[in-house]
Amino acid sequence: MGEFKVHRVRFFDYMPTGIRCMGFNRKTNRLALARLDGSVEIFNFSDRYFQEKVIPGNDSRSIQAICWVGSRLFTVGLNGEIVEYDLENLCAKYSLDPSGGPLWAVACNSEGTHLVVGCENGTAKLFEVLPERIQFLRNLSRQKGRILSLSWHASGEQVAAGLTDMIHVFDVKTGHSVRRLLVDRGPSGVRHRDCVVWSLIFLSDYTIVSADSSGKVQVWDAKMGTLIKNHPISKWDVLSLSVSEDEDSIVAGTSEGTVVQFQFLSPKLGAEEKEWVRTRVFKHHTHDVRAVAEIKTAFVSGGMDTHLVIRPFLDKVEVKSYESALCKITFPHRSLVSCAQKAGLLLFQYPDQLELWRLGDSDVKGQPGDLLPVTRKPEKLLQLKRKGEDHICCSAISPCGNWIAYSTVSSIRVFCLQSEGNSIGITRVSKLPKVLRSAHKLHFSADSTKLFVASRKSSVHVIALSQSECSYVHTFKPKSGCAEAIHLLAASADGKWLAAASKSCEIHIYNVQKLKHHCTVPVYSSLPSAMAIHPKTNNLVVVHADQQIFEYNMKEKQYTDWSRKLQKEGLHQVWLERDTPVTHVTFNPKKLSQFVLHDNYMFCMIDQSLPLPDSKTRFVDQITLGSLSEEKRQSKTHAFKICKKFQPLLHAQMLEDDWLLVVERPLLDISSKLPAPVMQKKFGT
């Protein structure tokens, strides 16, 4: 791998927010979740759980429930609005105020033709889903107290609504309540407290399953209005429920951080009658499990501890594979760090601000493994707060360190930096070209004279920069007519080429000098997660969400020999079974046959001059390799060198003069800033 001096950066105080709700689309195999800051994330479960899209939050948006209607996505929140999202342009398409006060719940019928929302004022409002919008139809009969949970029957004729101390069943045609179920408040010691029905499931056999604040999961007969079974599973609230597609399994999330599974089984061997039986308890969270979703072979859970957990049911997994392993997603599948290599500056992106830091330095030489004393400490130069309520969706700093740009869903801002000694000044570029409205991705050219702006309909605007001015040059548009957002940009060091990857898995190559489309990389089924252009050969290195690596010769419009060899021999099984995607590619300026890839838990240096590992080769990391004798070490030498010393990694990049930059975010730092979990009695206390 070679010897490098490492900038180990731990002053990026990135803090993910808790998960409030989620919804799984079984037709498209995608999970949508909403966080407490109002942002929405979409994960593609057909593509290694990759975080396919992120819709930035807004200070005035507080999402309480989320719902798929076919391929359309809706949310409701405490601001009293129903929001439909534009999943191509990654923003709110429109919002509608149904005049019911804060909204707590939303549900869609099985045919995807009607929505019902639960309001603070006790009404459930019915809407018809039209091709472009939704249209109000009627109110269901008003009740006392807010409606906190909703669930449709499979027939679409009835809706169950959960309130405080009761459940109502409404007839959709008449709007009247046809059944009222009174929920027991629990043991005598807590009968003075209200019992809030947090979640409901209305099964096709007219069984209702409820979860409430007294720690119970109850099974009801909706036709007779009677309680069938009572399951006390927690001393605290049961917050969420989800049912499998064939309705033989239910999972419930609690305030204690546990997920409890119920299965529809015969309680006695050989008996024909079945009932809901508590079967398993899972503990993968430390705080409230606010949302659960059951998929084909696993359940997904999330809550206040910010983790998204995918836990397989081992009895439903036939073959030991990637799908049989527990997966925990904590960090975004995109980079929030930009580096100005020539200036030694780092730009950190937060939802509400940007921070600019100057890297520290050390002029001390040491032996491998030594901690070098810092002769110049890292310095925070600038804190740039965003304007407006929209959160920052992307940002970039130029390689020379003189330009900063960021974008929200409504505007783009560009700034010019001036440094005089130890002081730094910043000037906003007031007049921007009219084509710049918002951006999905920002990227500066290697010589810092151009800004590439990925805008709507997969277009890329080229902006020329000079002396605090921006002028429009050209707009690149894909010949395929793709409308999906661009999420990756890469520019060549000589300023000739630009590569743009979109959410449709297309990668287009543009000639910046001739201002025209050059070619399209053959479309691969998995979404690109990281890419970069080699500074000398101009070959494009692309890593996909399924861990496959390709190298494309842009000039000759074909894959390189090394790439073809890699695909022919195949990647090592240990590499393919990793559960986090590569988020950045960087090249070694001292040895051009080497490039570095990193995910959250390792960085890997790939040397194209060395042989590829075969299936029998041990895929060991550098710490293990260093403990071996010289003879054994040479026998295990291959192209992939992995280091797991630094983690969790948010960014890794090669700098000049044998420096390697790594930005870490320890999980302990995140957990220490979370609110205290509910009190749980432990042994000996």
C-alpha cells in the first residue's frame, strides 16, 4: 500500500436525525422514510439497500406519516399540510391544506384510488387520487379527540381510526362510524392515564390489530366489536405496527427499543384453529422504535437512535447470502465533505450551514504507526449559514479554495473567498445567470475556472467564473431524454471531459471544450455510487451500489483491458458481501496505477499493476498483513489493500506530499448527543 501521513479529522460534528415514519412500496421494492428534520429518503431494496434519493427537509415541515400511492409519495405533518413529492426533481410537488389542523396519519386503499388523513380536530378526511393532484371528497363523521392512526380494509369499504381510549370503524360510502371499540387503559395503577392508539392494522378477515401507549398489542373482531386477544409486551408505549403481505406475521416497535414479532399460528400441535402468538423479540435499538415495515424476508425498523435496521427472518432466508445478514444504515450514501486539495481546506455540509476549516500540519518525521505532534492546529475559518427555510442539499469548494457554492431546492448561492494573512473575507456573487434556480449536484473544474451545475431534467449547466462574476456558457442535455436527477459529477484534470451520472443508472460523457455530448457509458443495472476521472489517462472509474467496479476509456468509448479482466475473473466474495456502498474515489498522485475507494468502514487502495485476488486468496486487511512474515506477506500480495483502522469514515482523499485525509465520525459521539432513552430496570438495580 505504501506509507502515508494521515490527517485524522474528527471535528466534523455531523448529526443524523431520528426516523419518524416509513412506508414500503412492495411493487417497486423501495422504502421511503421521513426524519424528524422533515427530510425524506428513498432506499432501493433491489439494489443493496442503496439510498437512491434524498429530498431535503424544511424548517416549517414536520412529517408525521408517509404513504405510497402506486409510485407516488405523500406525507402529512403538524403544519397541517398534505404534501406530494416530485421524485424526479427531488422536491415538494405541491401542498394542500385540508383545514383540519395538524395532521397525524395518512393511509391509502389497496387500489390506490383514495387517501384518508387523520386530523387534530377529530375528522378523517377522504380524498380522491387524480393523475396530477388529489381532490377532497368528504369528511367522515367527526369524533372527540385527534385521529392518530388509520388503516384501510382490503375491500376499500371501511376504515379503522385510532384515537385516545377508542377505535372507530367508518363506512367509507356513508361516512358514519359503524363500530366503536373501547381500549382498556391497562393495570389499575395507570388507569388514570389516557390510552393512545398509536398504530392500527385492518386485516382482510376483518380483524383489527392495535398498538397503544399502555404497552399492549390487542387483536379485535371488527364485525362483532369484541376483543379477541390482549398481548402486554412493554411497560412503555408500543408505537408502530406492520404486517406482511400474506398477513401471517406482524411486527411491533416499542419505546424500549425492541421489535416484537407475532405470527398467525396454531397454539397446539395438530390443531386447525390459529391465533396471533408472540414468537420473537429483537433488540437492535437503544431508543424509541417509531417505525417498522415488514418486507418479504425481513423487517425494517427505525427510530430516535437514527439507525435504519434491516433484520432478516432466518426462517424465510433459504440460502446464506447478503440478504441473510443484519444491515444497519447510519450514514448517508453520499459525501457531505468537499476538499480544496491545493489550499488544504475542508468544507463540511450541515442542513442549515457550511463550515470551512484549514487542515492542521506537522513537520515531524516518524516511523510507521507513530502519532505525529501537530505543529499547526486545524482552524475553523468560516461558518456560513443558509438563507431561508429550505435545507442545504449540495455544496462544493473549488480546488484552489477561492470559491464556495451551495444549493437548496429553491436557490443557488456562490461566494468568492479572499484571504489576507490569517484573516479571510467572503463576498457573495449577487448576479447569477437566470438558468441557475436549484441544483442536485455542484462540481468545480480542476483549474477552478468553471462551475458545473446539475439541474432539472438531467441537464448540466456550465458556468464560467472570473473575479467574483459568473457567466452562463452552455447546457448539456442527455440524448436519451432522461428526466431523473443527476447525483454524481466528475471532471477531468485537463478540463476536457465531464461525466454525469443520473438516478436512471445512465452515465453521460460530455466534451467541455467542444461543448457537445461525447458518448454514453453502457448502462449497468445498479446505480453508480461513486466515480472519478484519472488525472493522466482520463479513464473513468465507476463503482456501483452492488460493489462492481468498472474502468471506461472515454476517448475510445470502451471499457479498458483492466476492467474487462476484472469482470472476467470476478471480484472477491468478501468484497461483494460488504454491506455499505463506496461513496468516493480518489487517485494516488505519486503512483498513478493506484486509486483509493472508501465506504463507511474501510478504505481500499487498488493497484492496477498487481494481480487480482482469486477466490482462494485470503482477503486480509493491512493490520493483519503487517503481522505476517515477509515471505508470507509477499505470497498474499494482490491488487486490493484494505485498511479498517479509521471508521466510521465520512470521507477519504489522497492529497499531495504523501498525505491521506480521513474524516471520521465516531458512533459514540452521535449516541452521546441523543436524548436519554426510557428508564429500564436492569439486573442489580
